[in-house]
Amino acid sequence: MNTQTRYLGLTLKSPIIAGSCGLTADIDNLIQAEQSGAGAVILKSIFEEQIIHDIKRHTKIIASTDHYGDSYDYIAQHVAEDSVDQFFSLINQAKQKLSIPVIGSINCYSFENWLNYAKRFQDAGCDAMELNMAILPYETSLSYDDVDRLFSNIINTLKKSISIPISIKVSNYFTDMAKFMQQLSWIGIDGITIFNKSLNIDIDTDALALKPAPSLSTEGELYTTLRWTAILSKKLRCDLSASTGVHTADDVVKLLLAGATTVQTVSALYKNGMAYLQALNNGLQNWMQRKDYTSIDQFRGQLAIKANEEASMFLRTQFMKYYAEIE
């Protein structure tokens, strides 16, 4: 049974990827992921805010940084370097001990650090980069053109500066999702991942305060990912990786049928451990065997919406079929 696939120009032994999370910040977990059949691993994101937090925590500076002049800049740079070095140490270990692709992940908000960290991940030996572009359109001053320009500028600059493949991980907070994702694929990126998991919030009604909501995905969140995978997969000029809501081997099969190049899982690994990747791979292979498929390419995209087909009409037809059956 051949589950080999190509993603971001890399050869993967399985389309199932251990997605970026706290689990992928540990070398023992990465080794177990490979042993359990992961096609690739995506390292825990380096967050620019975390580095700034480390600087403030180590220097204990609250007043304006201008007051401290060059001494602050020196201390801040030293702390930042120490914080970032931990990530690159993990990359070095991973490249020494793993044979599967190691993909770096960065999440920044300042333009210069997108470029800085991407270069350093490449120099450290990452096989590809996933840009976790978690931009929520909550500012009323932020227009479509602003978002479009931000994405385009970052991607075009990185393409000129690094040679390893680039994928972007996006949210589903776009009113023109299909058009925007297609336009991004036209500017030469190697892949798009849908979707990143936004931090949900809850309210403590006793303390009258905001609090984090559960962060792991639920089985029901698969359907949004599945819908957009089916809509986008035939319309993009790049690979499409599906993420969020992936908990079972059946989920993996569904997303591949919808046209996903690869499938990323995180919450299922938190719940079941890295060894659960083996169960996902076994389930995929068993399904392929029952259906007499010998390779992923034989069925990938079989249920995707065709490139020249109107998604709205396709989904409306499915909607009408469903209600015709239950009336």
C-alpha cells in the first residue's frame, strides 16, 4: 500500500502531518511522530510576542525603552537571541535524528521579523516554512486592500530572500475566501494550510472577566475545513493542507477525497499521544485496501468541486438533495 505523496516539493511517506503545537517543540515527541508514521512534522511556531515577553520578563523594564538607550538594546538583543536559539537548537536536533521533512513555523506581526526569522529557519536546516498568518479582521480601519497588501508584501519579500518552499496558514475570517486564496496561490507560494486555530474566549460571569475557552478542536469543526477543502482544492495553483477538526482516520480520508494534498492533526495528538499517528495511518491504509486503491493519487480530489464548477450551485444542489431525502 503506497501512501507516499508530494507536498511543498518534498516527498512524504504519508499525507498525515503532525501540525505545529506545543508537542512539536520536544525532540522525543518528534522522534515518536516519525516512528508512528508521520509524513512530516511542523515545529511549534515561534511567536514574536513570546520573544518580546521574554525580553520584558528578563529585563523587568516597565518604563519607556528610550530611557535606557543602548544598554536596553544590548540586553534586549541578548535575551531575544537566547530565546530564539532554543528554537534553532531543536531544528538542529530534529535534522540530525529524523529522516522525514522538518517544517518551521513563524508567527510575527512586524515585517522585518518575518524576514529575519524565515532566513534563520532556512539557515538552521528546515526543509520548508509555514507562515502562520493569523490576521483577524477586527479593526474597522482595516480594509480588504490592506489585508491583501500585507499578505502579498510578506510573501513576495520572503520569496526573494529564501529558497526553501513557503506555505501560509490562514484563518477562515475572509468574506472573499475563494477569490483571495486563489490570488495568493497565483503569486507563487508553494502551499496554503486551512485553517489556523484562533484563540477562543469565554466569560467568567462571577469574576466579570474574560477567560480562555477550550483550545482543542472538536469533531464538528471538521465540516468547515472539509467544505473549503472541496471548494479550493481544484482552484489553487499550489498545494492545500487541511487542518482543524481532524480526529479520526475517516476524517483524513474525507479531506483527501475533497482534494487535500496533506492533512494536519494536533488536537487528536494532545488527546491520544503521538503514537495515535499510527492508528490514523493504519485506518487510511485499511480504507484504501477495502476500496482497492494502491496509491493516494487514485482517489485524491475525487469529491472536490471542479475548477470550472460554481461552488454555490454545487452546494445548493447538495442542500436540495438532502432535504428531498428527508421530506
